[in-house]
Amino acid sequence: MTHLGSNGEPPRPIHDPSVPSSARIYDYVLGGKDHYQVDRDAAEKVIAAFPTARVAARQNRQFMHRAVNALTALGVTQFLDIGTGIPTEPNLHQVAQAPTPEARVVYVDNDPIVLSHARALLTGTPEGRTAYIDADLTNPEAILSAPELTDTLDLKSPVAVSLVAVLHFLSDDQDPYGIVETLLDAFAPGSFLAVSHITADLEPEIITNALNVYRQSGVYAQARTKDEFARFFTGLELLEPGIVVSNQWRPGTESPTWLDAQVNCWSAVGRKR
């Protein structure tokens, strides 16, 4: 069965269409339809600075799909997806519930336009459950105490936390490492963390310019090095192949079709001991 977050209340108004939104920019880059001219203008400036931005976005999405498939194969049936973004099929619950119909998924985002599309995230299998929390990643305690979370997931059993292409929107001052630690501390041993994050390690000038364009559009974003990315997995056991560019994380039988420098995102999945 399904649940609507925010106590079933009607969605609040969407963002001011005169202000770019990271969710709508990402939707445009992925080829979606839920964006305004201001988002398209901002996205095109990012693409001009980072010509393979669409490749990077698709490869991040594919990393999420492969990570979820790998985790369901390990017996994981519970997922917390933070920074959900505008629904783009297949969504995480569809990937997880295909092999595991009883899988339970909780989505979290604080963008009103994502909330307005939340019903698309809440149509799962009869055996499983999905829920949506209107909350901000910078307040992990609010996420962890939300009834939509505690009513949907069994916190005594492992949970896979997905933070795909979201942590680079947090500054160091917002303590992203502490936020991740707070989230993982709440879950049982055997839980997992899946993360992807933009990096300037491979193409410093291109990524630096692209992030400057983001900031000029009013959307903060920052790259992190491989060592900085690795800090998110402190104390965790990394699944093979460890920390790699998104297109290199278990690409399957086919060789990756994109160069690492076209993707420019580190990805990894770790297990809590």
C-alpha cells in the first residue's frame, strides 16, 4: 500500500518560477519536462561550461539503479532516498520493488515542486510501501523523527541510505560529514550508504567554471576531492569496486561508454559494520 507524506495535506505552492531550482535544473538536464525558462537558461549556462553535464546526470542516475539492484541482491528491503528530485522513471522504489515487491522506500526532499509530484513516488507494489517526507537534508533529526519514516521503515533492520548527487549542494559550513554520520547512527548494523558527488579532480577548470555558473544562478554547489569524498565512508566497509567514477561502478557486462572525465562524479556504496 502507499502513503502520502505531510499528513495528506495539499502540496504547498511551487517555487517562484523567477528563481532557478536545483531540482528543476537537474530535471531539464535529464530531459524531463518540469522546469521553467529560468531553469532552462541556468542549465544551458552550466552545459556551456560543462559540455558533458547531461552525460554526468544520466550516469549518476544509472549508478543509483545499479546500486539499488546490488543492494536488493544482498537482501536489502528498506531504502531512504534523500534529495529525491522530480520523479524520473524508473524511480528508486520501482527499481527496488521489481525484484523485491515487499521493499519499502521513503523519499525526502524540501523542494515544493518535488512535493507537488510526490504522488508519482507513492504508487508502488501492493506488497511494499512508499512514503514522502517534506524535509531538508541539513536537518537530519527532523528526517529521522518524521512519522512517515518511523511508520514505514523498521529501524531495527538494515536500511540503505541513498544520497545521489545531493551532498555537493552542501557547503562545508553545513557539516555534510556530520549530517551523514547522524543519519547512519540511527540505523542498524548492516545498513548501507550510497553516494555520488561531483568532483574537480579530473577536469578542474571545467568543473570549477560550471560550479561558478551554478552559484551565479543562485544555486550553491561545490566539488570535493576523492579524499574528501572518502570521508563520507569513514568506518564503513566499501563494496567493490570501492570509490570510482559513476560510470565505473559495476557497469555490468558492457564496458563503460563514457570517459571518466566526461562524468566527473565519484560514487561508492558502503556497509555499516
